[in-house]
Amino acid sequence: MQEGENVNDPILTESVLPGLDNSVFIQAPQARHDLVRDLVVNESMGVVYSLDPGRRRRNRQAETRAIVDYTRHRAPRAPIMVDANLYSGRNRKTGSQGLTAGWTDFQQTVCSLPYALTDSGYIGEHDVAALDTVLAAADKLTGRVVTVLPLHWKWLTEHLDVLKARLEAFGRPVALALENKTDPLGEKGAAAGLCSLIATGVPILLLRSDTSAIGALAYGACGVAVGTESGLRHVYPIVNGSGAPAMTSILVPELLTYYTLDKVGDAIQLNPDLNLWTCRCLHCGGRRLDWIRFHGAAADQAFGHSLSSLSALARSIAATPASLRPEAWTEMCQNAQLAHYQIKKVNEEETWEGKSVLREWSLVTPTRTGA
Ligand SMILES: [Zn+2]
């Protein structure tokens, strides 16, 4: 937190969509609306609910109304969006299957949500036809609609020119959800591709993200959503019918990276005196991060700590003048890379190394056109 900042204020940057009232959202499964309530109130963030893949095609309107009503009642200031999440899971919808106009109408007219998200299907690596189908269908929708683009990560590198041309012609807000088996923005050139897409001036939101959300915000994304669990921090490819890993991870703020609770706990035992384990987020209040590992409800505490830490990082970027945010983010990534070298492994000769995403963000040229 910067001096003079109020944690009760929404986290806002200048590029936020009109009427959205927050630039930073947590993205949570619909079943976790109980925990979300406290977080959106305590941290003044918005929320994107991802509907349950198992039940999404049935009763989705009734279930959406229930979680929207619950959240509005308990966190009246939090903007809400709802992701139909049809693009993930085993029987996922593909982009070529178009959009359901009634779904976006429902979000606007019945739920009065500030923006409706389309129920887009997955758009594979070379599938220009699917991208065109989604954008053509979205072009017919009226009102405040954000078109969800669940994309294979190579759309940000090899196919970036095609994507940029299509989005510039489309000209309306889009929300990216990126697919890869590991961090999509850790792939060579992907973070630079995202920044180049944002620089077109087309309003871009980044869904299902992690700390890279802060980078996207620094480069002018108009909204970002940070997943509350690993399955919501990017889109996982379908491999033998399984999805995201189920292990609980926590954000180590000084490292700008999520690691499993066990990995962090073991590293603290080996390197107990490092300052970087002390967390000053509202949730931890100066405790060492391994308090979470030994808590009876460790997953819930990990969830609270990670979001609270991300909120603090987002506030620090939002409080920086827009023209200086990219440089500030680059410095944060470089410092996080360096911090990894303080952590010794078991043999004491080797140390941790930062993940590739930190290097990729550090390599983006920090220039920015306008706020
Ligand atoms: Zn914390």
C-alpha cells in the first residue's frame, strides 16, 4: 500500500471500461462465492464468477441469478461479471459454434451486470475460422458486451498479426483467456505479444490470470481477473481428460510467483532467515508464510493471502503514474528474478531460479502510447 491510499477504494486505472468501476477482479468458481464475499469487501476488488463445467449447460441462468444476488447483497460495491466457461473441460464448446445472444441479454436485462461476457467456445492455434465466427456473432450483439476470446497462446506470437488485424477491425472490448499446459505468458514472446495487442487501443481484458495480470494492467489492459485457484489462472488443454492440478499454491509476493504450499514450506525450513518469507498483506499481517501450511483450512488461507497480496501489488501499480507503470513492472520482475537466487536448495550449492514468465516480462520494451 502506498501512503495515503485507502484499501476501501476500488483499484482503478484510467483505461477501465466505462461503468465497470474496478480494474481488478478475482476470478472464482461459482461454488466459492462465500469466500469471495469477504475478499471483494476487504480488498475492494470486483469478481468474475466461472460457472461450474459440470453443470454449466443446465440451469445456468438460475444459478447465475443466485450468485449475483448473494454477492450484491453482501458486497454491494463489487462489480460482477459471469464467465459461462464453456471453452474449458472435456466437452468444451469450440469457437465455430458461435454465441448465444440470449445469454448476454440475460446478464444485462435480468442481472443488470455492468458488462455481459459472451459464452464463446475455444479458438485453437490455427483456427482463424473460429475466431471469425465468434467476432461476427459478437458484432450483432447490442449493449455493453465483452467478447470472450479463449485462445491458444500462439495467437500472441505466431498468429499475432492476424489477431491484431481482426481486433482492430472489430473495435469492441474483448477478454482474453489463454490456453497452455504451463503459464502461457512464460512462452517466448507471448508477454510482448500481449502488450502489442493492448497498444492497438482496442479495449483488452485479461481473464484467468496470475501475477501477469499486474503486468497487463501496467501496459494498459482495461481489466484483469486473477484466478483464485490454479485451474483458473489460465486455460488448461485437455490431456487424457484431466484438467488443472489440484495442489494448493500460494503467491510469494517478493518472487511474483505462485508455488505449492509444500515447496514454500520446505524452502522456509532450509532458508528460515530470509526476509522475503515475511508477508505484509492484510491477511497475513507480517507473519511468515509457512503459517498457512499448518492451518487447518490451509487452502482457504492460501486463497485469502494470495488475493490480498495481489491486491497490494495492483494498488502499487495503479498508484504509479500511467507513463511510468511499464518501467515499474519491469523493475518488479527483475527484482523478483534476483530474489530467487537468495533461496538455497537442499545441496546448498544451487539456488532457485525465476520462472520464464519473469524473464519474458523483463524483455518487453517498456514503452507506452498514452494512458
Ligand atoms: Zn499474505
